[in-house]
Amino acid sequence: MAGQMMTQPLIISDLLEYAAAHHGGSEVISRRQEGDIHRYTYRDALTRTKQLANALQFLGVQPGDRVATLAWNGYRHLECYYAISGIGAICHTVNPRLYTEQVEYIINHAEDCYVFLDACFAKLLEPVADKLTSVRGFIFMIDEDQMPATTLPNPINYEALLAAQAGTFSWPRFPAETASGLCYTSGTTGNPKGVLYSHASTILHAYASRNPDALNVSADSVVMPVVPMYHVCAWGMPYIAPMSGANLVLPGDGMDGQSLHELIEIAQVDLMLGVPTVWLGLIDYLKKTGKRMDSVKTVGVGGSASPRSLVETLDKEYGVYLLPIWGMTETSPLATLGAPTRAMQSMSDEERYRLQTTAGRPMFGVDIEIFGDDDERLPHDGITRGYLRVRGPWVLDAYFKNEKPESFFIDAEGGRWFDTGDIAVIDENSYLQIVDRAKDVVKSGGEWISSIDLENAAVGHPQVMEACVIGVRHKKWDERPLLFIVQQEGANLTKEEVLSYLEQHVAKWWLPDDVLFVQELPHTATGKLQKRTLRDEYIDYLMEKASS
């Protein structure tokens, strides 16, 4: 027997309608590429978003079309989020930190019809513009009088586009399972893979993420996602804040300590989200200047494990709770969080800090399990290691265009699971700890670097016979790549020559921190590189080098 309740679909445009109607005076505060600080209300945001929705239809964008954004965190990017999804199209956020060839691949794979971009990213697209065969125009999100000269075909000014449209629009209704957003993984092996979110998954993720046992966002909150909006939708905050009526602060490209502190003071931010590297930079600025951030109560940290020193510094010197977060592009991304509990109040600092350096516990809606080699569930004893798998209503069920359909999805005990590729332990209180990686990726400042792609690039040099990359500890970036080279017989390469060659083939931030030339590399019995041997010997190489 079915229940007799209304079946109102969960639609993303309803979030902004709600915010404008019931929290219309709450603000969106943005640092603009033009250099100033922009402020407007949710009411203003809704009007401009409706203008953009009309503009998209004027441009011929149809339901199901993919529309790319290549932009920092700002109010125009927020308008794109809602207008594109609101008309039934798909908002595809492109990560500008990928190298040009990957950006080209992603836009073509998605078959984007338009690209909305901050003007600073035009140089990234200009070299490959003629290869972006599906793109009909490039829309510059900048004031009309500051439009740059560009070789991109059919450049359109965002503000001029909006000015020609009415601020009224009736949002279409469609099934909640309709696709709304598209994010690509960082391509840890091979080409990046697309993760296609739905309206329902996005709203359910926002519901769960705003709860007191998660991010604890309410109408009284002032939230600043420092994590970029091109990186898994800024961890959902552009949806969570309007749902809650919270003030939303968007830092643009101002990720340095001084710029962040300025916005904290202007807006009286109380919750921030980002990777450890960002907070280390902010703390360094605060210490050098003697300034404070007394409005801040919580800093959500994900992307990589939080160093114990960061947890302790935030707590003892600034009275800020470090909230550990774990997730992936494939999990929308929030899956586990380490919210403060009553039990923590009676713990010693040592016990509490230990929990804050875990990945936290799963939110309602997300199941996490560790499995053995035979797909049997393993005990949650804080000791036993297993393959980490997850499932839930905001966890993907297949990659976009169904690429690699079976590689990451396991039908094991209890149903279908997504295999994260991580090795983890779970304790008796459900706290998750990532202890190793099944794949040899390097996690630097919250971003992934493919050791395999870096090795392949190095081996492309005619004087390199073999290459191996491992991630080693780094004080600031958590991990950085260390490259080992076996040269061809008679070659006499230098570190500078190798790095200069790699600069032509990978993103600059992928470049290894050091290059070591060796006679041979360790291999397994089957001929594979035995990276564990190198890690054991060189794990603290950069730390020791920095202190010597």
C-alpha cells in the first residue's frame, strides 16, 4: 500500500526561491576579479539568476545540454549554478588547475555547448579553442567595460547578456532524478571521469550536510567555502547556504591569508571550508601580523588528513574547532564528518585531537564498510584494514557515459557498493581512518597527482629509461611527488633538464619537488615497480632535506 503524501520533486531552483522568499535580506558577499568586494541579497541573486535563465534559453540551451563554467567562487558563478540547472540543463564545473590537454578532453567529452569563464582563464582555453568542437560561445563573467582582448571565438559579455533579459522566469518542473551537475575526477589514472549529479542527490546532500551533526549551518551562520566552486561544487555550500538562509561569502581567487582575513572581518565569518594548506597559510599570516579571527568558530577540513599541529593550533591559539571531513567527487562529496560530541567534552586534548585527525563518522544516508580480498565485511575494531566502499543516495552508480562501468562498482555482501580505492580502518565508534591507498596517487594540498601519468611523462624523455614517482611527506602540502630516474646508457641528465621537460607535459604544480637519479629501481616478481620499498626509505626525504 502506497502512502498518501504529495510527491513534490526536489528541484534545485526551489532552493534559491526559498532563500529569496524567506531569507531575502541575507547576503552573498564576493571578491570580484574586478578587484572590489561585491554584496547583494538572495532577492537580488534570484532576479539576476532569472535573467540568466532567460538568456540561456535565448542562446538556445536545451534541457540536458551541458554548459561549462571555468571560474572562481563568486556571485556570477553562483547564478550559473542555479540558472543552468534550473532550466533543466547541466552545470559542468571545469577545474582550471588541470593542464590544458585535460581541460580540452573534459569539455569535449562533456560536449559543452557554452563556456562561462572568468576572464583570467581565457589564456587557458585560447590554445585549444579550435579543438572544442561542441562549444558555440565563450561568456566572460566580467563588467562590460573590462572585457579583455581574446582570440576565443564568439566572446560574449555576461553583464550585457543579462541586461537584455527580463528578471521574471517560471522555472520548469521535472523529475527529481533529472541530471543537474557534472564534475570530473582529477584523472588519477588515465583521463578524468565524469560524475553526473541529480537534483534529488544534490538537495539530499545539502539536507544532510547542514545538520547539527554535520556542518551545523543555520540562518544565523556566515559561511565561506574556500574550497573552489569548480571542485565538487564547493562541497555543496552553494546549495546548503540558500537552503539554510545563511550569509554566503565567496573569496574569488583571494586564497592567501591577508585576503581571507579581510573577508572574515568584513562578513564576520563563523564557518569556513577548505584544505589544510589554506589554513596553514592563514595561520601564518595571523601569526606574522598578530591579527585574530574571533568570529570563526569552525573550520571544516578535507582533501587530505589534518595534521595534528593544525588541530592543536586552531584550538589552543584561536578557539576554533577543526571539523574533519572526508569524501570524493563520487560522493558529492561529503560522506563522513567529525562533528563535536558531548563525549568529547570530557576527553583529554590528546583523545579529542586523535578523533579530529580521523575522517569522522558517516552522515545519515551514507553507508561505509571495509572489505577483505574475498569481499567479506571486516570488523570495526580500529585495527583491521580493508578496502573502503561506500553507498548512498548521493553516491554515484555509474560514471558519465558509462565509462569503466564495472571497475569501481562491487556487488558484495549487502548489495552494490562504490569502491573508493582507499585502504581504511573503522573503529568501534564508527570513526573512519584512511591509512593507505590502493592506487599510488600523490595527494598534495587536497589535490590529486597521478604518479602513473607523471611517470609516463618522464619516460617520454628520450634519455630516460625508467621512472618512478612516490608521494613523500611535506610540511606544508601534506605530500609532494618525488621522482626517481634511471637514465639510458650514456645519458647525463640533470634535475633541471628533467623538470624543464616535464613542464611541457604536466601542470606546473605536478612537478616533483626533487629528482633522484638511481642505477636501478626495485621491482616485484611480476616486474611491477615496488613502490613500498622506496616509500619506506624516502618517506621523510623532503622533511629531512628542509631541516638540514
